[in-house]
Amino acid sequence: FQYLRRFDQGHNLDTFCYKAHSVEGSPAECLQLFLLHCGITDPSWAELRNFSCFLNVQLRDCEASVFCNPDFVEDTLQGF
């Protein structure tokens, strides 16, 4: 949710890192962003859950990757 929220607001996500204990937005805003970005018209709860779990795994791996570390790649892979 934190990534999707910043993406929609046009923030640079290259330097953002998820904060587990940071509460942002409302449950309604979270659901609205998931519905907007999941890519399925009228998704079921299971499809929304799968989307959020998949996105979570992908973003966790991205944060752990040296290729996505802005200190390492500098401007070579900006936006990767």
C-alpha cells in the first residue's frame, strides 16, 4: 500500500523503503488502491489477496536486490 500510494502521488520510488510500523491512510484507501491497480475488473477477495501477496513478495525482493539499491547503481538504472 505504501508503494502504491506513493506511486499514485508521483513520488520517486527509487529511494523509498517500506516501513513496517508506519501506519498510513485508511483501510478504505488501501482497498481502493488495490482495486485500481490489481488489473482485474470486479476482483474477488481471493484475487485481491493474491495481488497484495504477490506485490509484497516482489517489492521485498526488489528492496533486497543490489540492482535496485540507489547507492549502488546510482543513475545507471534509475526507475528500474
